[in-house]
Amino acid sequence: MADEVTGIVGAGIIGLALGREIAGRRPGTRVVVLEKEDRVAVHQTGHNSGVVHAGIYYKPGSLKAELCTRGKAMLREYCAERRLPYDECGKLVVAVDAEDVARLDDLEARAGVNAVPGMRRLDAAGIGEIEPHATGLAALHSPHTAITDFTRIARSFADDIAAAGGEIRFSFPVTGITSVGGGLEVASGDETVRVDNLIICAGIHADVVSGLAGDDPGPRIIPFRGEYMTIVPEKAPMVRGLIYPVPDPRYPFLGVHFTRRVSGEVEVGPNAVLALAREGYRRSDVSLRDLRGIAGWGGTWRMARRHWRTGVREMHGSLSRRAYMKAARRYVPEIGAGDVVRAGAGVRAQALDPDGSLVDDFRVHRLGPVTAVRNAPSPAATSSMAIAEYILDAIEGKG
């Protein structure tokens, strides 16, 4: 019989990476992953763009900068071992005006501190050599930025957990967490699971589930829907790899970009539209309970006062394909509104502090036997194996 049982809430890529790390590092521990859906990777993991980031954007010294670098190397090795798709198609971050160029200078310096491998600066002619149909004044080229299939990786992590004697219990939405006799009882309705310690990786529901364990209400999770367009097959060959804008430093979003998928399709997106439900993958998805939670958080109104113009612009792009593609055409002018069709959407779990600040870095809370991942946006999938190492080191007192 196992000496210890560790429970993990959430079978997205972070929860599964943690389960795999624990099973490998602690052979005497039984891992039980509790997932409210009927399969793994249903939400953020299964709706992201599949990009393995190289570490260009992240503030030096931050958890994102540290764990992205480590996580990318680990993920590349894992995909090679398991014969999972991993294609270093490369990325251009393109500046199209003078303001962009100034920001590109800052980004280049940051990427240098983060030791992004192989990165170089290009002029307009250099952009054309990498992406013949792209235009811009200057760009950063990251040749080792890659694409993969994070859903397949998550399934492989789940297989690793099962092979080590762990369990993934599906259709188990957590409704209660109670301290009992030196351990914890995790409830889903009338059904309960007894664990010695618990790690909460609940993504879009991170604040709610953490609150069941007595964690602080902040940061609150605010859902932002990211909508994609797919380029028609006739125009897809115009994009060889990844083409990104220079991001606005006020936001933790990277802007609408061109992304080649391992399937061969090329997508444009995502935007960032405030969703009206935590699982609001469609504009018609509305949850009054979730809306009350969004409106009842003081940080929401402080954020809205600062950024309402951006919100209006994003909503316009959501409603109008032509408006959506207007910004994208600055980078690839030959692909317009008539060359794309609406595709899927994801929902980003964006943590928001009480002062209205969008939380940028990863954030993890500790409450005795409970560890709560409160903010894990991009590049969390890239960093997943390193995040698992980091959290387990912290639990074991090594961090």
C-alpha cells in the first residue's frame, strides 16, 4: 500500500506534468488526478496554439523566463523520446512602424538576457528571406521556436501516471475540500477522496477551487476568449512558420499572429475578448454566476477604466472578420478577410489583482498541505515540465 496519496485537481497539462513528476520522483506516493471532464486537456491545454516558446518576451529573473527556458529543453527531449510531433519551424517578431522598432530594441535586449538560442535581428530584406510574403521594417528571428501538439503530450503524461500506478478520476468536479485527521477530504457531491496533500491546477476555475481550501479570493480569474481564423488551403503556403507582432508591453497577450500547426493548417489569432462565462468559447455562452463573479471583483472595474478602448477594439474584431484581419494584414498583406474562415476559440484564464493589474508571471500559493497554482498563462504549456519540478521542489523545501 502506498505510504502517501497526493491529489491533483485538474487534468490539464500542468496537473498531468505534476502527476508525472511526483510519480517519478516519489515511488512510494500514489497520485490521484481529479478532473471534472470526461477526458484530459479539455480546456486551455486543448485550445492553445501549439507553440513551444523560446523565452523572448519574459522579464529576466521572472518565473516565466526561468521555467520557459528549462521547460522547452525538457519538452523537446520528451517529444523525441515519445515520438511526439515537435517542429522547430521558427518565429519572426515583426516591427512595422517606428514605435514597434523601439519596442523591438527592448525585446531584443530582454531576449539576450534570457539567452534565447540562435536569435538574430533582421532588416526588411532579411524578413523576406525567412518569410517571403511577410513585410516589416525589422524583425527578430528565433529559429528554435517550435510547434507541437499539447493535447497529445498531455495524453502521454496521463499514460505515464497510469503506468506508475496512479489514477485519473474523470467526471469529478470538486465541490469541497476539508481537513480531516492529518489529511484532506476532497468532495464531488456525495463522493469523496482522501489525500495527504493536494495540488490545485484548476485553470479557469483556479480561484474558485482554491477558495474551497481557504485561499485568498485574489487574484480573481477573468476569462478572455481567444478566437482563431484558419487560412484557406490555397493561401496557407504563404506562411512558412510563425509570424508575430511586437507585443504591447501593457498587456500579457502577444497579439494576433500567424501560426503554422503540426497538422499543416495555418491559423491567425488569437484576439483577447472578455468572455461572459468561464467556459465561454462562443459569444453566445453566458453564465450569470460567472458574470456576477466578474462584476463583483473590484479589480475588474479598475481594469476596465484603464483599458476600455482596447476592449472595444477587440470586440469589434470579434464581430467583424474584416476588422479582425486589418491588423494581421500589416504583416502578411496578401492574406485578407476573404482568405480566412472562422475556426475555434480558447479561453485564457487571466488572473487579475484587486488593483486591476493583469497578473503577468506565474503565481503559486501554499496553504499547509494545499498548493494552489493561481496563475499559469502562456508559456505554461511550454514550461509545464519545469513548473512541475519547481512546485515539487518548493513542496519538498528545495526551492
